[in-house]
Amino acid sequence: QLQLVESGGDLVQPGGSLRLSCVGSGFTLDYYVMSWFRQAPGKEREGVSYISNTDGSTWYEKSVTGRFTISRDSAENTVYLQMDSLKPEDTAVYYCAACSVGYRCYDLRENEYDYWGQGTQVTVSS
């Protein structure tokens, strides 16, 4: 069975940190552009970050640049999202997704993504 499973979401105070994990099973994540999306209450899902499957280049949405870091662990078939200096506006369900169509993945159009995880809740509140 091909699937992505996220974990690591939690309730954290503003200024705190979390590390989200996305484990792949049934396929090798190294062959895919891997992205993190999030959906806040009452808002559309948005792309937060991606990591290339060719040169390891990364991209971050403006509001998380300098605070979030995406990475891969090939041996663990896992992608991570390290989130530091968290703000209440980071509260959302976070999803990882895998895309195989090369540069088209970088537009972060959801219909280009092949596999999605079930999501993990991140709540930033005092």
C-alpha cells in the first residue's frame, strides 16, 4: 500500500518548536518532489515548503522563511519540517505530499500531487 503518514503535530506555545515527520511506505520518497501544505480553519490549503528530488533545492512560503526548514532522510524514507519560532498564525493542519511531474510540482498545484498524507494538527497558543 502506497501511503504517507505524518506525525509530530502538537499544541505548543508561541515561540516554541516542533518537528513534523512524513514517512513514506510502498514507494521511495527520493524520487519525488516532497512538499508540505497547511490548512488553517476557514482558509484554503496553501503550500508551505518543498524540497527538490534532483538537487535538494528548497523553497519556503514567505511567512515561514527563516523559521521553517524542510529536509529528507533517505535511509528512513522520511521528510521533515522543522518549525521554529512558531506563531499563532501557524496554527493549521499540516499535510505532506509527493509529486512526480518535475518542475510542475513547484507551482504547488494540489492536482499535480500524487500522494497525500492524512494531516497532523499544529496548534500554537498560550
